[in-house]
Amino acid sequence: MFIKSLHQQWQQHRAEHFIRTSRYEDKLRDLPTGLFLYWQKAAPAEFPGIPQDAFFFAQASEGLIRFFDCVAQSPLACALPSKAADSVWHTWNHYSSISLDQYCYKHFGRTIPHLDETEMGGGIDHALAACLVAARKQDRISDLSTAVPTLFRLDAQLHMPNGYAYRHHSGKLGFRNISAYGTPEGSMIFPESFQPNALFALGLLNEHNYNILRQRALARGKHTSSDTGLFLGPTSGGTSTDAIHCGGAHSGHTTDCSSSHGGTSCGSSCGSSGGSSCGSSCGSSS
């Protein structure tokens, strides 16, 4: 018990330091007083194996706030790429949906409805792409950079059981599923919605940067149809620009991701539409 108490105190100290140095300190300190204790009890039932310490909660909560910020800044629907952040969203919605709505309205100027993947219709892949672009802007990352935004790195950083580990590989952004033990496993999955032609078709990438990325791919010697096909046209990936909103908006296309372990894996489970997933856990609309 003594060692456990010391560990809890250390994690609380780390959490306080994290909050104090976060760009979202004011928003983290404005979380409901009882939310952490409720999350400790409720989250493990829905997210088996999730750590329950204060430091993990602080980082997961900042991830959710980052996502809300993406939703507020994006003209398109966004999907959440982190199950760690999603654990806070789910438990907060159960704890008090009223306080959640009030918080979002206070800090982001609107409520942000939570939608499960099954409620999002067919635009989940586009919603994740929109979140990616918004997260890059949030971190001041160029569209031409291979750096992975903070929000997309969260699950891997926290070793979130059954989360998503994002990284660039061979010039493309993709992810691996994270095991129940918190380690990446299986093959890389590369959502087509992340590719330049899809981003360009959605208006998320300007023509200048699109052409630069195209030339980079050609310079790498990618001459097979599976690679250069990413640049044959704005609809070569098989997606539809009519399906950019999910959830409350009308979506007319299914997700388009690579298959893994015998089934299609989009790294996603939830979303939210209306101005706001492959590789995503939840999302929101504007």
C-alpha cells in the first residue's frame, strides 16, 4: 500500500507539471472536478487494460481538448485518432453530457456531439483526413513535412491498449494497431484519404503542395500503379467528395482503407459531423 501510495503521488506530481506546462492549461483546469475519479472507475470497463493514473488522464484529456480545437478550426467533419482521448470523451459524456456541452460551448463556441462509427455513415475516412490537416496546423507542421501531429502520436506515446500507432513509412502516413498490451502489432495500414490526391480533392491540400508531393513520389522511383495511382487524379482512390460530412450530415460512401488480419481496419470507432475515421476512435461534426 505504501509503494502504491508513493506511485500515485508521483503520477499526480507528473500530471500537475504536465498541466502547468500545457498550452491548454486553462482548459485542463476547467475540467469537471469529479471527472477524473469517475474516469478511473468507468474507463476500464470500456477500455480494458487502460492505465488509471492521473498522469495518463491529464495527457488523454489534453488529447481530447486538442481534438475539440481541431473541430472548432476545421470547415469539415473531424474524426478522433486516439482511443486514449476517446476514453475521456466517453466517460465525460456518461458523467454529465450537460457539463460537456457547456464546456465545449464555453471554450470552443459550440457543442461537439459524440457519434459512434456506426452513426457516422460513410464519411469517416474523410473526417480523419480533415482532422489530420487541422492537427498539422495546430502544431504548425507544413503539409510537406513527414512529422506526425501530437494528437496522432498520443496512443503510441501512452501505449494505449488497442489504440493506433501512427508514423510515416516510405513517404506515406499510416498506422499499426496497438495490442492489448500497448505495443504496435501487425502490418502498416495506409488510409487512402491521407494521400495527396484525396487531400487535394477535399480541398485540404493546395495545388502547389500537391505538385511538390507528386514530384517527390516520382523521385523516389515509385513507378508501380499502386504508388503513382495516388496521383492520377483527385478521385483515383475510389472515394467520393460528396461524403465529407459524417454523423448528422449525409454521407454516401463507405470507408476506404487497407485490410488487415482478414478484415478492413480503419483505426476508428467514433466521430462527430457538421463542420468537423480511418485510424480514428471517435469524431464530431460542425
